[in-house]
Amino acid sequence: MFKLSKEAKRTFVALFLVPLAWIALNQFGFLDFLEYKSVDLRFKMRGNVSHQEGSLASERIEVEGNKTVPRIPKVIYVNFDADTLSMDEVGERPWNRDFFRNVGRVLLTEGKARVVGYDFIFSPKSTSSMVPEENVYDSDSKIAELVEEFPGQVILASAFTNVQTPFLKNSYVNFLSGPPNLNEGYDQSKMGFRYPESPTYPIFSYKDGQYLGINGPITVAPNKVDGMQRVASLWFPGGGRAHAYNVLGGKMAKLALENIESNKSSGPTLVEIGKELQLVWMESNNTLIDTTPNRMPLVRDRNFHAFGVEALLAYYGLDEKSVEITEGNTRLVIRSLSGDLLVDTPLIEQQGMEINWFSNWKEEAEAETLYMRAKEHYNQEQYSEYAAIGPKVIRLFLERVEGIELSAEDSKLVATLQELGFDKVLLKTAEELMQAAQGKIDPENAPDIIRLEKLLAKIADNYLPPGLLSEYNPMCGMDNVLYNDKLRKAVETILKLEAALHKYRIQHYKYSDHNESLNLWAEIQKLGPGQSPEKASLLSELGEMEEGQSLFKESSVEVTSDSQADSIGVELVALNQKLMAFQAVKGLKSKILKLEKLQKRKLEIKEEIETLRKRAEEFPVAAAGIKAIIPGKEKELGDLDAEIAKLEDVSKSKLQEQKLAIEREVEELKKRIEQFPALAAVIQNSQIGPKEKQIKEKEEEIARLDEIAEGGAEGDLDEEQAARVTAQAMSTIKSLISYNRKEISDSDIENKPYISFFEQFKDAIVLVGPTEATFQDLSPTPTDPDPVPKVSVHGNIIKTLSSGIYLERILHDRSSVALLIFTVCLVLGFLSVLSAPWSNWVGVLTMLAFVGVAFFLFTRHHLVMPLAAPSLAGISTFFIGLIVMMVIEQKAKGRLKGMFGSYVSADLVEQMVESGEEPHLGGEETAITAFFSDVQAFSSFSELLTPTGLVDLMNEYLTAMTDILQEERGTLDKYIGDAIVAMYGAPIPMEDHAYQSVRTALLMQEKQLELRDKWALEEEKWGKCYGLVKQMQTRIGCNTGTATVGNMGALDRFNYTMMGDMVNLAARCESGAKAYGAYIMITEETKIASEQTKDDIAFRYLDKIVVKGRSQPVAMYEPTGFMADLGQETQDCLDCFRQGIDKYLAQDWDGALKMFEKAKEMEPNKPGVTPGVKDNPSMILIDRCQVMKENPPGDDWDGVYVMTSK
């Protein structure tokens, strides 16, 4: 089917060296870098994809407490960025971990995040030795509080850094912290256990039989080839004693900070007792130190799971027991609480997984991009450009604010800012920027970039951070979390303060003597609880009335800062305690008064009962009626006793009785000690001690009652003092309410959807990590042009594991790649040497298809097939093959052109090169159109021109004519003096060879006119021959038929030419044209074949003749021009000539003469008018008719004219 030349076969075999070279390069890893970069290119071409798409996106997983969460978690990044770093709460390095604790607590409580992971290593090595130990301990304790409050939801980073903490390398132990990579030969049985650089006590602890603190290694080794983090280890072999020593070692170091003093004779130490590690006093028979933790399991049989894996386990409510590493370390499997398969990850080199990078780290926002451009213009003092961009930046920021409609006119944006409550300073900034953009003020006087930044920051307070709404990597700063939490707390604080204000008002108006306020308060109280416009209006009026009273003016204060608010808060607490003490004293007084009344009434009832009994004795007749009254009195007396019993705490006599009773019990217990000395300690501690405490409490209660009775009790106030204290408390609360409202107003809380902010975090995995460039915690990724924070690595690990969208490599082993290289090169190599017109295109398309398949498999199915090595090998093989074949062909062309180029057509040379065959004698019959041309009266030119002049004339003429011939795809056979011999349809077959030959003839005649016009201006050049040159005419003859075409001549010298009767007839057409006054004459076969191709050439019938040397008549035609170019006169001429021919053939000689005479006057070529023309077809036929008229041919005449000359 496909035929290769000898040179092509040799080249194809030699090309096998190319894939062998590429296979060797790949085998030794020299192409790995390019292969990785081809994967990066596929990531970029794929673009951003969401990990929450696909079949698992809608599934929910049951976790603890019958709660369900989405199977694929939302991953949010909370960044320690430049804005966070500038917060006052952060301070200088090393940062207080109280800040980190606060962020985590807010995310877990207000945001209801499922998991918070810190991409910070809170290890002893991460703090400076310059920081006091107590500060470090206090800082670590803040994180410990978070861990203990949310034990299964906080993930803390560790790393195998080869850095050993003091608790892992000391006199007790020496645990290495290098990465235990199995593919690098790590063997736990021979090399011992490894433990990463981690937090220690108090962050990690052991309490009530539970480990506190989840340890997630963040170690992801950079790729050895290009330094990018591509494969992440999902687990590391763990276990051993290291964790126990890390925790209790840290605890032992913190004893002094926890106020546990060492004995003078001994200090703390760690001892291994059975299966435990214990913290004991030295030389004390292993007495445990009285602290927690002081003992924990010595060995913790648990592998380390990567930071992302631990975060995912916490999200699903699972622990390490839910993770299974299959036999041979081939897969990592995680199952849900119900046993369902959640994660099934194939492991690379026993521990790793190739990270699927789902998206860019951060999507470029138009607003921020334009703002940075404005800042750049300002810094470069390009003030006109800066001013022009300013309004656009403001508009883009405002477009993010929900609930507002922006005018298309920039000048009206200021009104929008005013509606949002911006102050005059910021409004002026916006207005001046608009004026600068409109040219109303000099751009150099536009507000500077600092003022613009303040304006944009204020606008940003009115919408959620744009990054938090990202489809791919939602994120915000730690400052955003605390800022929104501060606003939330401000609202909550106002609500609490307003509730407290209401309570204090109730107290105040019990003692106030301000009648107007009392009356207004009475009206408010009548409205009952709840809110209403009327009540709000009355409260506002009451507030204004209170501000005018001296009691409130004395204690009024304006709060302007957080610190002052805290100080005022402390004062409020003191006032509250004072009022509580007052209420307590007042309550006791009330109870004492009530007790006194009850006791007085009891005495009265007793007296009444006694009186009734005496009367019954005195008056026996009425005794029955009197005695009937006594039971009611006795019942009332019983009720009074019950009421009095409830008031025992304010009965001094009762308290004294209770005290004496307890004292007697103590005396009895002391006697028992004398009887049983061995039980002295137990009785003292468990019985006597508590009772002595009760005696002391009773004494204090009795003394308190005495103070109240004497009027000197602490906290006792008169009504005027109570009114003053409550007024002071109310003023303080009002000041705090005003301050918090101002905070909210400054933050535009009405337009700030802070509730929506925290809703974004619900059930999410939140990764807190450093993103500021100064932290140098950046790494390149396949999807980002610049290095991005490494915390994104762990986010993509979580996304890959939870979504199940793994990168799967196919044909990736060296042998498979080699086979693929060989196959691609085999196909492309063959196409490169196949000298077919389509082979090059097919080769290019094959290579593009291979690359396209690789990109398609990656984009749609996340399959990674080798691309760089096979592609480069295929391309190099293909182009080397093309180049080699090109060189071979060029050499062949050069050789053939050198041998035959002077008399063989260029097409024939190409055909010879492509066939790979040398020219040889022989021919084949084929359908062609033979073409002959000759210059009229050429012998006259030869006589008059010098040899040089003749050569110049012929070179110019033949060049022009040959150019036309070749442009029309004709094959030049030979030159015979001034004559041109050519053919159409060989060696390259042509369906339109007849049409092309006739077209060439017409174009040559047109070119002849141009040459004559040119030569007419060159009289001096042509001299004596000038007259002939400017009248030069060329006759052309064509015939279509079957001829023998091929290489003909001697064995060592031959020419590609044509032979046959039809060729001779074509020559007769050229010579015979002279007899008819025509300059182009063709046979009927040529006319018919030409018209079958295209019908745009006008022909006229000349005659049916028998040329000399032939016996068969042939109809002859003259092509008179392209129909589109024929003038009306020429068309009329042809019409008259056709009618004349009809009459001529009908032997109507007079009629024919008449028509030919008319045609003669309209002939295109007229003697004396057209240069070089002596006659034309009409003139020839006039003469013929006259002869025929005189010598009629007879009735059997068939219209054939026999020519007697060539």
C-alpha cells in the first residue's frame, strides 16, 4: 500500500537510533524535569476545578451525636497575612499564642467550624531563648486551653526537621526526628522510633486516660528534580516511648512555673514503672508528684498521620483506629463510624500520594488589581493616570456592597458613600478624586494613596472579604475573624448592658425622689415587658431627663478607648458588688424585721391561747365554745413556727444554738481521739476540721447580725446613698453603651453582614497558616505563576482524599515509557520518510493528537500519561526524518537537474525524485494535448539581426512565453529555434489539458501584444529589424489525442518527449494556420475537450481539411478569445463568419461571399491595421468561394479541403 524508495528505507531504519537515544535519556532520569513540567502545563491548561463536584458531592456522613456532615468538606484558609501582622493584638515576634487561641475559639464557637488546623509548629524550638520561661509557659497555656476545650477539633502541626527538642534528647532518651521514609531504607526495628519536632506540655497532655492534642506532621519533601512539592507522605511509622517523654518531660520542666516546689533533698525525675512513665520525686520510693499529669502510658502504639489526614479524621469524628494501612503498604483506607469506606488511597512508595492541585491559590480580583496599578502610578508620580483610575477603583469596591444601586456617573458615587454614613474626611477624599479625574483640579493635588487606602478600607468594612466567597479557595485573614468577632461582641455587649440598665433603673426608682422621672418611669412600667415604639420613645425621654439630674451629671464619663472601657467596666463591677452588698444587707434587714414580727405574733398567739384556756375554766358554761377557738389558734401557731423556721439564718438565738450543738459534737470527737490515737489524723481531717469550719461560719453570721442591729453593717446604705450608687452605675452603663454603639457605627455594622461572615465557616475544615512573604513559608505549585503559601499543600491533600479525585499515572514505569517512545517514533518516523503529499500533515496531526489525548485524559479523567519523552522523541524523529529526506531529495534534484534540467521539465524532475527511480528509456501511451508555436517570418529576423541581437530577442520572447506555459502547468518538450514544443497532461496527468493548452495559446497572444508595444519603444536597440520586431506575430497549433510519452533517445542521453500521429497533426495545425490567416488553430478534438472543462472561450469553425501526409479529414477551429473579453464587433464578426460557413458548405457561393465580406470588415486582425497581418480567415474564405464558384466541386462534395503543402 505504501511504497518506500531505497533511500527512504535506509533512512527509516537509521531513524531507530533516535528513539533509542531518548529511551536511554529517560531511563537515566534526564527527562524527568521535562516530564514534570509537562504535567504542570496540563494543570494550567485544565484550569481551576472544584473538589466539591462529582458523585460524592451530595453525600452526607454520620458523625458523633447523630449529626451529619457533607462527605466532601469545605476547606477554608485563615491567613496570618500582612494585615494580621499589623494588628496591635499580634505584637512582635515571638507572637503571643493567646492571639492564635482567640482566633481558633472564635472559629469553633461563632463560626461553628468542624476542625481548625494550625500550620504553625508550637514547639519549644520555635520560641526565643530571650523570652522569659514564664511568658512562654503562659503563651503555650493559651493553646492548651483551646486544645482542652475542643479536644477532637484542633490539629497542631509538627515536622520531621532533624531538630530534637530538649525532651527527646537528654540524659533519659535520645529520639531522632528525621523523616522515617520507607523508600529511603528506614527500618524501625533497626533504626528505632522517630518523633517529629512537636508541641509539648502544656499543649500536649494526658488527662483522665485521654491524650490531649492531635499531632499532624506537615513534612512534605520537595521533589528532588524541580523542588516542587508533588508527592505528600500521608503517614509515618510511629509508636514507642517518645510521646510519653515529650509530654512528661515538658511537664517536669514546667513544675516550678506551676508553683510546685521541689523538696530540698530531692528533685523531680522520670521513671519507667511497668507500662507507665511516671513523674516522681527522686529518692522517695517513686512517690508521684502531686500534679496532673504525673503518669501516662509509656508506649503509644500509633502511627503519625499527615496534617491533612488528621484534619480529615477530625472532620469525620474519627481517630487513628479508623485508619488502615493495607498489607505491603499499598493503600491507605479510612472507614466511617458505621464502617463505610470514606478514603481508599493508593500509596506511592509505601507512604505517599501525588497531590492533585485543584486551583490557583488566589483568584485575581479586578478591584485589587486596579488598585495596585493606581498605587504604582502614584509611586511613579504618574498623577494623571493615578487620578483617572481612582474613581474606577472606588466603583469596583462599592460594587461588592450588597443592597445599594450605583449610578453610572462617577460624580454620584460620593452621594452613595454619604448614604453609607462615611464621615466628612472620607467624603472629601472621594470628591477630590472625582474632581481630579474630571480635570477640575490638578491631578498632582489629588488625594494621596494613603487617603485612598483609608477610603477603600472603610468601604471594605461593608462587605464580606471577597476571598471568603471564592468557589475554589475561600480565605480571609486572621484579622477578619477577630474584627467580625469584635463587632459581634459589641452587639452582644450592648444587649447585656441595656438589660443591666433596666435592672438598675428598677432599683434606682425605688429610692429616687425625682417626681417627674418617677412618674415617667411608672408610665413605662405600665407598658409591661417587650418593646414598642411608644415605650422606646418614653425611654429616650427618660434618658434625656436623667442626664439633666445632678446625680447622673456627677458620675457621667465619656469612654474613648478599649482600655478606658475595660477600666470603667471594673468600676461597674465594684458598683455592682456594692449594690449587691446593699441588697444583701437590705434583704437581711427585711428578713430580721419579718422574723421579729413573726416572733412577736407567735407570743401574741400563745398569750391568746393561754387566755382562752383560763376563760374556759372561769366560764364552764361557755367552755365548749371557747375551746373550739383554740385549735384554730394552735394551727396558726404551727404555721408561724414553719415560717420562723425558714428564717433561722437571721435568728441570732437559733444560730447560737446551732453553734453550741456543733461545739458539743467537736468535744465528743476530741474525746474519741484520746481513746483511739491511731485514728487521730482521719478524725481530725474528715470530721473535726469541717465542723470547726461550720462553727466559724456561724460566728461570722452572728457577728453580721450584730452589725446590722447596730447599724454599722458593711454595704449598708440609706435611700439617698442607694439612689446615688444606682445613678452612678446607670451612668457608667450608658457610657459603655455609647462607646460600643460608636464602635459599631464606625464599623458600619448595619451594612456589615458579620453573621454571614461566620456562616461561611459552618462545618468547614479551617487551616490557619502563614501567608506573608516575610515568613518565607512559600513553595511553587503547578497552577500558580509565583510561589504560594505551603498551607495550600495540606488543603489540596484534604481535597484529594475527600473527593477521591486522585492523579493516576498510566504507562509511567520506565519500560512502558520506552515502549511508548518506540511506538510514537515508529509511526512518525515512517510518516517522515513516506514521500506522499499528505504524509507531513498526517505526521503533524498525529503528534498533535497524541498531545491532545494526554491533555484530554488529564482534564477529564485525571490520568497522567508520559508526554514529554514520547513527544520530544516523536518530534525529533519526525523532523530528523524530514530533514534527511529533504537533503536526499535536494541532492537527487540537484543531480537530476544537473543532468537533465536544461531539457527536462521541473515537474518531471520532481516526479523522478519522488519515485526514487533513475530516468530510463521507454514511454507509455497517454492522453495529452500537443502544443506547437512558431514565430511568423522568423528567417527575416535572422537575416536582419546580429547573432547577439537575435539571441536577445529570442531569450526575451521565449522567456515570456515559457513562463506562461509553466504557469498554466504545461510541460516544455523542447525549443526548435523560435518554435516551442510542449505538452499538457504529462508527465503529471491533467483532466483539463485541452483547456489549459487553448488558454495558454490565448495568453501567449496577449503577451505578444505587450512585447510588441515594448519593442516599439526600442527602435535604437533593434536597428534594421525594428520594423519586423514591432510587427512580430506567433502562430500556434494544438491537437488532443493519445500519444507515446516518455524518455526517448540514446542510453546515455535522452529526453522526455512525445511521439505519435496526433503530435504531427498538432504541428500541421500550427503551420496550416498560415493558410487560413489565423494565428491559433486547433483540432475539433481539442475544442470539444476544452469546452467540457470550461465554456469561457469563443471558437470559430475554419474548415475541414486533409493535411499533407494524412488521408483523414480533420475539422479545424480558431480560438478567438475569452468570451468575457470579446467586443461587440468581434462577436458580430464571428456571427457573420458562421453564417458564411453555413452557406459555403451549402455551396451558396454568392451568399457565402456576402457574409464573408461583411465579416472581413469586422475581423480582429486586419491587414494594414494589425501589425504583421497580411490576411485573415474571412479574406481566405472569400478567395476560396470565388474559386469554388468558378470550379464547383460537385454535388457529392463533403466540405473537405485537401491541403497540398504543410
